[in-house]
Amino acid sequence: MSAPERPRFAPRWLELRERADAAARAPELLRPLLAWLEAQPAPEGPPGGPRGLVIRDLGCGIGSMGRWLGVRLPGPQQWVLHDLDPALLALAGARMPVTAADGTPVTATTARGDLAALTADDLAGTSLVTASALLDLLTHDEVEDLAEACMGAGSPALLALSVAGRVELTPADPFDAEIADAFNDHQRRTDQGRALLGPDAIAAAVAAFERRGATVLVQSSPWRLGCAESALTAEWLRGWVGAAHAQRPELAPEAVAYLRRRLEECAAGELTVAVYHTDLLALPRQRSGSVG
């Protein structure tokens, strides 16, 4: 797989969204994941170190997934945090939890590089692959390669917060649908020769993992933004409308007026937003255990 330049995300944006991400993540997927992990042979640890899970977080950003999941899984954990951005890796590594759900140790190392280059051999010995807000940034071939790498290594994958292409704003505005359609087209744009999947990513991932024998479970994981998240809502609005405008420049000046109107409602505490995402869990067939 080629390794084009990936989008870089500002730490401020990732920090701003972390609480909403944590509230949205689907805890319903943890029970089948834990059942599968418990059915596997005890993982080997390093010489002289504790036995435990090896978890690779792809496109880790500032480490939000590790902070959410590390304290919800029992047993020693060794996290490998993957990202292209060294500044984000430094933040992620410094902020990881140090103990698991049962008080056993959590350690973390960082690995700079493009996740698109990972293969089944690279994932050998990995207990779990995780990622957040990633699938919709990939192409069809990249999703296929990710499924091949995970299933080839016998590693389950917990892939969270993929955009679903659905947004609900209250109160409604006549221009909502126009912006939403343009934004979804932007998510499916061709970028540096790569045709991004955007809202089609979950369906593509389900098919890719199932073709390789995985049991695939999906769960809705929406942001629900109200007055308490006004800073995030305002920042999301700017990005949402900005992407729509970039995709369809002809929307101006209506898009400018729409954004001003929505930001005023947000500042007044009169706007609530539901931004729909989907979480996906893929469990390999070749090391099957109970998923009930």
C-alpha cells in the first residue's frame, strides 16, 4: 500500500472533542471483546515482565482511545501508539493511564509511521488493534488491507467513531440538508489521488472483515452536543460548514449566513446537535471464543 501524506490534526481539536468521544464510544462492544480475549491462551509477556495484552492504537492522536479503554480492560497491557505526527505521539505517550481496570500495570511505547504500511507480520503477537475516527479517512483498498492485516495476524479490531453521514440539529434550519449533503460529498472526495470512503467506510469495513471470516458487530456512537459542549459545537460547526463550502463553493454566501446564524444560536445556548458515528468490532474466526 502506498503511504501518502495523511491529515494532521491540531491537539486543541483533539482535546476539545475527547469528552464527547468518551461519552459516545460504544461500551456495548466491550463485553463480546472481553469474552473473546478471555477465551484465548494467556498472552506471553517480555522476558522478566508481566504477561498481558499487546494493544496497537492506529492513528492514536493524543491517546484518547488509550485513556478510555485502558482503564476498562483488566490485566497488564502494553500499548503501542502509532501516528505520523511526533508531537501527537509525545502527548499520547505522556498521558496514558498507568493501571488497568484491576490495578495491573499499563505501559506504552510510541511508533511513528504510516498505518497503511502495516502488515499481518507487523501485527504478529498483537492482542487487539484499535483506532478512532480513522476508517472514513481511508480508501477502499486501505480498508481491505487493514482487514487483511488484522485477520491475518489473528487480532480483533475495535474501530470507533467512524462518521455515519447523518447529523441532526435542533432547531432545524432549511439549509441543514444542503450543508449535510455537501459535507458528505467532501468526506467522499478524492485527495492526492485517494478516493476517501467517508460515510461509506463502515459498510466497506464490515464487508472486508466478513470476507475474511470475522464476526463483525456494529454499534451507533453519536456525539450529543448541548450547551455544556458549546466550545466543541462551535468548532465543529465551523469545520462542518467549512468543508461543505470547500466542496461546493457555489453555496456562498448562503453558507456564510448559515454559519453565522448557527453560531449565534450556539452562543445563546439554543442549539443542540447529534453527530452520528458508528463503532465496529471485528473478531477473528481462527481464534474464536464466545462472543455472547
